[in-house]
Amino acid sequence: MRIAVLGGDGYCGWATALYLSQKGHQVAIVDNFIRRKWDFDLGVETLTPIRSLRDRLQAWKDLTGNHIDVFVGDMTDYAFLSAHIRDFEPDTVIHFAEQRSAPYSMIDREHATFTQVNNLVGTLNLLFALREFKSDCHLVKLGTMGEYGTPNIDIEEGYIRIEHNGRADTLPFPKQPGSFYHLSKVHDTHNIHFCCKAWGLRATDLNQGVVYGTMTDDTALDEALINRFDYDEIFGTALNRFCIEAAAGHPITVYGKGGQTRGFLDIRDTIRCVEIACLNPAEPGEFRVFNQFTEQFSVLELAQMVQAAARKLGLKAEINHLPDPRVEAETHYYNARHSKLIDLGLQPHLLSDSLLDSMIGIALKYSERIDQSVFLPNVNWRNASNNRNGNGRLRTPAAALIQSGV
């Protein structure tokens, strides 16, 4: 197939583009490199050294003989995006090209509005471009399990059967997003659902859990292809931070009681789920939803798993509880369905099999790149005015150094 990977220079997009290219598909990456700019603006770096996209793709071609096209531009620019859809004529568009950090969206008004404008306008532009130039193209959109929130009932896959006043219907599952980022994903969902009904577009929404892991078979071919390993407060994950802290001899920092429970999946399962969606497209006019995760863990369970794995390596790993800067229930019911992708052939990797080699091992390998100043939280979700100092900058030591020219 001809597959466009929007946001193909990012964490999920890069692994997906390589995987599909190796499978024989004609792949095009569309990106504006803003993810790299955000690292500079925030004064942080991924643990792993990431080369330029040009160098990465040249290494990929040298190693495999596979060529990946690149289109550099912004999805909020309709002229650029529509020209790409018209010229490349994709059979499938995989949409990773959004601001994907909840903490980033909660920094202040500027970051909240940027997140919503960037995500909603980019997705609306894509929908109009598909209607205009490639209406039979299958849209695979990366959603998030965070759209659902943490309801006190089981979370179904996208839809729920409801009986009310003697009548019954199947309706979209209620959404309880917990940040301006998650709200933007809910708005995307509604817009895509509407366009499928109104225009006959076809779309699959992959409501993804937290992704972990750096290595896939493709990125492991050469260090030039290595993927991101983010551990800062804004774009990192709690699991990544725990592994880095253990490798650095720093206490594992759990926000609050640690009862916050979410779905998780290995990056290798992410790319396989995307492939399954591509090979089994939605029908014209259909908007379907797959819950894309393989296991559920609480934050404290993750910390304890990292602690046990680290101690097997002779690392001192203590757990510290910090006040939770987020607005979330620290203990709650959580049981989400996730059977549709497994029914279509997904064979999950388990976190317990990945911690030592793929997570803590990577942290130890690149331990000289660890910046312990980004371990502690600086973004207060309850009061954005506390997130900046008197000069309007984020209260992040590394960011202050970058912005002052050091």
C-alpha cells in the first residue's frame, strides 16, 4: 500500500514508518520537526541520541535498500497538506501528528490553546483534504485511552449499549478527559466520526494506552535508527522516569498514592496494531474504535516492578511518594476492554519481559546523558500561574539555562 505517516519523525511515527517500509509498503513521512523544537524550548533531551531525519533515513536506506519519502510541512497549512494528499495519493493515512503531552497542555493558556488549535485544525484540514482528493483513503488516527477518563464502570471499545426509558441504542462511550490535550483528542474523535457519517470517509480510532520501549527489530539495526526515550515531566512517561531514576541511583518518584491505573503496551505492539488496522480497513462511512493496550498497571505497581528489576541488577531502588501535581483520582476503578485487536491477530509482548533489557538496560547504557534536574514535577495542573517564574519562563532549571543562552 501507499501509506502516509503523519508525524513520522516522532516516537510512535518513526517506529511505524520503518516497520511498514520493511514490510514492503511505499511509505511517506510528513513532519514539521516541531517535536524537536519543544525539547529545545523546554531545555530537555531524550535519553537516546537522535540524529537528523535525513541521517536516519539515509542509514535506513543503506541498511535495507528501502526508500522512504519525506514531505516537510505543517498540517495546519491546508495548502501543504492537501497538495501532499493529492500528489502522494495514499491508500492509508496514519495520523500521529499532534501535540501529545497532557502536561504540556496544562502549562498555561498559551500551551493549552496551542494544543487545541494545532490538533483540531490539523485534523480538520486532513479530513477536508481526504474528502477533496482521496475519499476512499483509510484514516488510522491515534487516539488515547485518556479520552475515557476513569469511570466507575467498565470501559467498552468506543461504544456502549444503553437502555433508557424503555428504548435502547448503541452510543459513543461517554468521555471524561483529564487535560486540555485529552479534550483535543475527544474533539478530534467527534469531528472524524461526523465526517465519516456525513461524507462517507472511513476511519479507525486507536485509543492507545501508555507506550513503552525503545527498541524494535528495525530500530535495533543501527544506533543511527534508535528511537526516543523521554523521561522528563512534560513528554516522558512515569515508567520511563522510574527506569532512569533507578539507573541513576535516584529514588523512584511516585505521584500521590500511586493508585492511578492505566493501560500499557510495548512499542512493538503499537506498530503491529497499526499494521492490523491498515490491513483490515474500516468500511466507507464507518468510524470504528479499538482500545489499543495489552496490560493494566497502577503507578505504584510500575514502581514496584522497576524496583524489583533494578535490584536484580544490583541497583539501589527506593520508592518515594510526592504530592500529586495533577488533577486526578489517586485510587479508582479501572477495567477497560481491549479484545478487538487481539481478535484480529495481535500477540502481545509483556512488560515483565521488557524491563531489564529494553528499559533499564537502555537507561544504563546511556546513563551519562541522564539529567536528574528534570525528575521532579514543575507543572501544577491546579494553578497555571505557578508554572512560570517572574520572567514568564517555566520553572525548569534546564529550560532557564537554554533560554538565557548558556
